[in-house]
Amino acid sequence: MIKTIMKEINNETSSLCLMNEPLKKHTTYGIGGPADLMISPKSKQDLIKVIEIINENKIQLTILGSGSNVLVSDDGIRGVVISLKNSLKQIEVADNILYAECGTMLGKIVKYAVKNDLIGLENLNGVPGTLGGALIMNAGAWGGEISENLVHVELINSKSEVKKIQKKDLNFSYRQSSFDKDDILLSAKFNLKKADKNIIKENFMEAQSGRKKSQPLNKRSAGSLFKNPKNISAGKLLDDAGLKGFSIGDAKISEKHANFFINDGNASSSDMLMLIKKAHQEVKDRFNVNLSLEVKLLGFDERDIEGLC
Ligand SMILES: Cc1cc2nc3c(=O)[nH]c(=O)nc-3n(C[C@H](O)[C@H](O)[C@H](O)COP(=O)(O)OP(=O)(O)OC[C@H]3O[C@@H](n4cnc5c(N)ncnc54)[C@H](O)[C@@H]3O)c2cc1C
């Protein structure tokens, strides 16, 4: 089935198709087994055609942006993985409106807005990942969230229909969005405001230095592992539980920030999952708090990750 699909996609699009592609090459953790088939579409039109073929063949599909918020199983992911980190990169500004395709790196969008004297995205300076990943996760930092100045999102759904969804028809909350699980985001528009260059630059630099001070940016991670419960940071709970520096194999809880779980060499996903379960249990036992994951677990058996998400 996978070979037939690959043939059809090769015939009808200019996408790059790779069988048994190791996903550790496509995640910031550097962890993850193979995808049966990984596809990198060349353009939005290619992506739409690829989705039509996948939907017609009812093949299991997983979308990856730049893989900066995922832990992929050592067994990899069955079916097709579409990687968007090398495609859908168009970005434009007209007056106060910024348009970008969802494979564009958020960092590039933030810099583009700053260059055009547009305020509203600069707090997200330093958040890795693509625009698509940022919208799904409602990425945020230093008081700002990607959904704040959103006008609409263009997406393709499980019936292969391309739709524009206005912000008023979507719900965003802390690291959460209301897109359907099968929606694939194609592009988005933001309505920003013109402002003084110096004010925007100051916010931009503050976001950068705050990040450098508090996060282990020289280590492989997926950012904050757990979501912050109401009124307390997950990092403080993990720190108070004495978990800073604790490790299983090469999976380690950062000494610098206890909510950053790092791959300190050659960690496997099972090392990381064991470490996550240990930390989750420790916080539950000591503080009666049930932490939930911000990082998405992909390719795991449901029974192995029960109670974590
Ligand atoms: C060092 C570091 C610091 C970080 N700091 C922050 C921070 O300050 N704030 C913050 O919010 N996050 C932070 N993160 C987490 C991460 O960067 C964000 O969640 C980012 O928005 C994820 O984007 P991505 O393209 O890498 O998505 P991925 O990790 O590839 O995917 C994340 C989810 O989105 C889905 N997805 C991705 N693209 C699409 C698409 N086009 N259509 C449909 N679904 C899609 C995937 O299926 C997956 O479920 C940090 C990560 C690192 C490594």
C-alpha cells in the first residue's frame, strides 16, 4: 500500500518521498524511529494533492512542522508523515496585514514583522518551530500568544476541502487550539499595528535575553515538557521535588530549568518516557498535582502513555 501511494504521489506531484525515514532527523530532541513514508511537498498545491491521495486511500497521516514540540517513539510512526519544515514558506506584508504559509519558521515571521515596524509578534522571538505548529499549540512567550492578532487560518480538512476559518470561529487557550485533529493548516493572516521601531526592538531583545538566561538552549529539548498548572509553574514543582539533574540513560532533567527534559547524548524515547513518568509520579505523590504534557507524544502505544496527556 505504501509503495503504491508513493508511486501515485511521485507521478502527480514534485514532493520528496522517503521510505523508512528516521524521524530523529526531524525532531529537535533528535529522538524517533522511522516513518513508513515521509513526504515533503514542494508547494501548497502539492500538499493539497498529497492530502487528496492520502484521504482517498484512507492511510494514517501525521503532520510534522519542525518537530520542536514532539517526542516520537523509537518504533517510529506508521503510515505517512508529512513534514512541512522545508515547504510552504511564502510570507508577505501589505499595510498592517501579514500573510504567511504554515511551513514558514516563526522566527522568520517575527523578524519580518519587526523589519516592517509591526508590533504584536515580537514577544515570540526565540520560539522555534513553524507557523502551523505555533497555531496548533497556540505558542506563547513573555505574555504574548500567536492567536492574539490572528485574522483567519486557511486549512485543508479530512474531506480534502480547503477552507478559510475566521478567528471568531476558533477557540484558543493556554497551549491549546480547537482545530479538528485531521485539519492541516496551510496559511494564516494577522492584523498587526504600526509602532515605534525602538519599542518593538526593545520587546524583541527582552524576549531573547529572558530566554537565554532561563533556558538550556545549548541542549536538545522540546521546550517546556509539562503545561503549567493554574497559579504555579511546572518547573517550580519539579524543582521542589528535587528532580533537577535527575536522569535515566541519556534522558535528563535540565539543571538550568526543571521543566526542560533534555536529550543529553543518545537518549531513546523509552528513556525519555520513563523519566517523564517518574517526574509525573513524583509531583503527584509530593504535591497532589496531576501534571499534563505540553509536548505531543507521537507513535506510542496508548496503554504506555495513559494518564500523561
Ligand atoms: C528550546 C525550545 C524553546 C521553546 N519555547 C517555547 C515557548 O517559549 N513557547 C511555546 O509556546 N513553545 C515553545 N517551544 C515549543 C515549540 O517550539 C512550539 O510548540 C512550536 O510552536 C511547535 O512548532 P513545530 O513546527 O516545531 O511543531 P511540531 O512540533 O512539528 O508539531 C506540534 C504539533 O502541531 C502539529 N502540526 C504542526 N504543523 C501543523 C500543520 N501545518 N497543520 C496541522 N498540524 C500541524 C503536529 O502534528 C503536532 O501535533 C519551545 C521548544 C524548544 C525546543
